[in-house]
Amino acid sequence: MSSTSEKSSTSSSLLSAQTLVIMGIVWAVMALLFFLLFSVPLSEDKGLPLWYRIGTYVFECGAYLGASLVCFRNWKSPHMVSGRNVWLGIGLGMLFYFIAGVLFGIWELYFEVSPDVTPADAFYLGSYVVLIGGMVIAVSSKRLNLEIWQWGLLAGIAAFGIVVAIWVAAPDSWRTQLGMAVPAQEVVTGAAPTTKGKEKAPAIENSAESKAKGATAAKPAPSEETESSKAPAWVMALDEQLSPYAYAINLFYIVGDVFLLIIATALLLAFWGGRFSQSWRMIAAATFSLYIADMYFKWRDTQAEGSYQSGSLLEVFFVFSAILFGIGAILEHDISTRSRQSRRTRRSA
């Protein structure tokens, strides 16, 4: 009787895991179709419609919330081979991303402002800390006995990530000297300019015209920004207080992305071919997706000079990242549960 009940519980657990994985895949496919069909703006003046941008936040935040729930399920289970603290860190990272996405959406969609720093950045920063902590625990729990070519691959990916990060974070003067700067009139932002007032004048213009433009720009209309934005006074005051920290925060993001890329490669090599390789391949793929989406977002935001609005096609990798983190957690829970039940069956036999 006991063996029969254990087999039935194993099959139900397997069915539950399969159902959750299918749900995650369906969510990812729906998000991909949504981004593919509607990420192109109808016109440069109007930009992306509001309903589309709301939809992107729904897909992203829903994916991160679901991933956090399955990661916290692993944390509560005492049978996780990789350890409960690993999934606590990853689960907190997913939860912080969810909260940050909600806050950032309020600032962008409701207040209609695009500040350099928002309260969402506190949760984004926290997500990097706990994600890196959880993944470091996972790597340290397994000794890295890598071959020479594996160390070479790890070094090559690290070098690639560093080069891309430097290029994204490079000042405009560096890009101009290297011939990589994009002219301002050729940048396609895919959105209407925001009301942050960060537009830059052309580099070459008549001196009289420049003086006239400078005099006009020096005295903007008092109600110009308030009329085009729903942001209350405390939001604008908070923006002014947090703006000086924008460079340091962006630098932290870039360094964190590179570190996540390196540790994801180490995880992929450390768990390659092992019993739990499937789940950690998903975790590594999730980290790669997060790196792609985050670097692309920072590059587009830099090129658009503050007038960029979220919702571009490659930002679907944010959704893929959350889905892959969730699938990795589901696979690990399923394998850990089945291995424990198989040990019970052998003992009873």
C-alpha cells in the first residue's frame, strides 16, 4: 500500500511540475507574440501606445511574481539538494524585480516622467545583491574542477561581457573617437520624447542662432513641465535629490550584469552533465537573458539621451529571464522530491 501511495504522489508531483512548466512556456510565447506584433510604433510622434506599454509591464511583472513564488516553494522545502539559501536569494531577487517593475511602471505610465533614479532602483539594486549571493552559494557548494578549455571559455565570456559593458557605459566622447557614436537625428527611439528637458542642440549652428536659442532655453515657461506631466511636486523634488546618484547606480548595474554573466557561465560549467544539470542550465540561460535585456535597455536609454520609453522588442528577454528562473526552480524541486521518494521506496523494499 505504501509503495502504491508513493508512486501516485510521485506521478501527481510530476504532473504538477509539467503543468507549471507548460504554463511558463505559454506565458513566454504569449509575451513574444505580443512584443513582436505591437512593439513597432505607429508613428514617431505618437510613439508606443499606452495599452501596449501596460501590457509589457503585465507580462514582465507577472513572470517575476510567478518565479518568486516557485523559488520560495523551494526555499520552504527541506529537501533541496542545492540548499535552501540558494533559492531564498533567487526568490528574493525575483520578488524585488517584481516590486521594482511596479514602481517603475507607476513613474513612467502614471506620472509620465522618466527620471534618472526612482525608488524602484532601491529594489533593482537589492535584486542584484541577493541574486549574486544566491548564485555564489550555489557555485561554492560544488567544487569547480574545470578543464583548461573550460577556464578559457569562462575567461572569454568574461572578457566579452566586460567589453560590451565598457561600450555601453562609455562617454559620448569615447564613442565619437572610436567612430561608434550614433548621430542624434538618426536615433530611432520608438517613443515620443519625454518631458525631462534633456534634449541636446545640434553641435554646429550659427552663433547668432545659438545665442537666441540659449536665451530662449534659459527661461522656460514655468508651467511647461507641469502641464505635460502628471507628476506631483514631491515626485519632481525626489527626482532632483536622487539625480546626482544616477552615474554611480548605473555603474553598479553594469558591473553587476558582468558579474552575473560570469557566475552564470561558471554555474553552467559546474553543473554540466550532473544530476541537476537541467535546472541549472535553465538558471544560466535566465541569467544570460537578463544580461541581454539589461544591456540593451541601458544602451537604448543612453542613445536616446533620456527620451527612451520601455517596450522595445528585445526587452522580452526580461520575461524570458523570469520564466527560465521559474522553470529552473520547478525542475530542481521535482528532481529533489523524486530522488527523496525513490530513496524511501528502496528502504521500504
